[in-house]
Amino acid sequence: MNFVADTDPYATQTFFLLQQETMLAEFCLTAGLTAIRNGNLLEKGKLLGGFYNLSIGCERLFKLVLVTDYLLKHNYSKPTNAWLKHEFRHDLVKLHSAITCLESAKGIALPLEDRENEILEFLARFAKGSRYYNLDALTSVADGYNPLSEWGQILSKAITEDLKPQQSYKLMQEAAFMNQMLSGRSLVVLHDLDDKLLDLEGAIIQPRLQQQAAKFVVLRVFNILRPARRILYNLGLQGYFTKTPTNTVRKMQIPDFSDMLIFLEADRQMILRKKRWP
């Protein structure tokens, strides 16, 4: 059912705008998580699309938290566009820091681990500039970060620190066997995430290792996002059904968010098993 937000008898325009923005954030996050979970050096476009959606989804979720908090603190007066755009821009690190300092974040927001900080900083760099890396490189701008190369470093840490040694060993043994069988009969022209040419064995093993490591990176992304969803939920409980600023008509000002972004409450086992979100 479609509502005319400014004339709806039960909810304000603000309610519907927050609701729509949450839906958009969820779409971006789930698309991004699915892409980075399934992407590897064989599907670089999928990885880049994942970074794009994930960085946008993070920014929208963090800004949703800040805007909702602002509305509650200022009797539902809307913040200025300049405050939202110029104070934070696309700086995910600054946005994350801002939401963790909120009163409603107490008992929810925990300090990020070093590798989670690395992922957040990577997404922040992508949001602020390295999403244009290909075009920048084509127009002779040489000082940008290569997002695929950076992602390769994140995956390498996951391969080294998260994969069980026996799992890595099994994959490498299988790759060595396939290399032996195909050597002299196959030609490989393939580059890794650092744009270095791979030999046959590298072309076999690297995508498989990256696929296995990606689930642990996704797990860390969830650790970044889950507290933000819980803060938003708490804010929604505070503002779900209150009087309008004029104190004359009772209308819903803010969604309670209980049925939104639920996938972020998935447990470790589900996150490691699941390949598509939500």
C-alpha cells in the first residue's frame, strides 16, 4: 500500500523517509556482502561492485543512526543538509567514530579489532576516492590506492590467520595435482589482484584460497555493522510512537526498526556458511 507521507493520519513524512532510507541501506549492504563473499581474482568486477555497494551501505547506515539521534535530541527538527554532507562527507571512519560516541551506543559499541579497523579504513578510502582508481589511472593520476591490491592484502591475512592449516594444505595439494596434470597442456594468461602474471598453479590455487578466506572477512564486516544496527534499533524504540512537535496529534515519527536489517544479527556459524545475503 502506498501512503501520501505528508497527509498520512498515522505517520509523519519523516517516518517514511527513514523507513525508505533503511531499505536502501539494507539493499546496498546485502548486495555488497554477497559480492565480496563470492568474488575473487577471476571476477574482479564483482569485487569492485561489492566494494561500491558495501561502502555506500555503510555510509547510509551510519548516517541513519546520526540523523535519527539528531531528531530525538532536537524535538524532531531535521538537521541541515550541510551538517550531514560537509561534516562527514564519505568518511566512514569519522562516521563510525561519531555513532560509537552517542549516548545510545553505551553498552553496544565495542572498539574494533585491528583487522576490522583495516577493513573500515579500506572501505573509507574506496568511498572517498579509490572507487575512481581505474579512471584515475587512465587519466594519468598515479597517486591513488588500488582497491583490488588492498583487498588482496586483507584476504592474504585471512588466509594466513583464519584458515585452518589443514584446509590450506588440502587446497594446495589439490592445486599441485591439477598443475601436474595440466602442465604443458594449458596456457594461462591471468593476473592476480596486484596485476602480477600468474603461473598455472597460482591460477588454480589463489581463487580457491580467496573464496575460503572471504567468509572470514565478511564475518569481520558484520562485527563492524552489527552495533550500528543495534544502536539504530534502540533509537527507534525511543521515538517510535510519540507526540508531534506541536504536542497536538499523536503520530509515528520514527520507525522502531525491529523488522529492518535483521540479517545483521546472524551468528558466526550462519555468517561463515552463508554465501548470499540476506
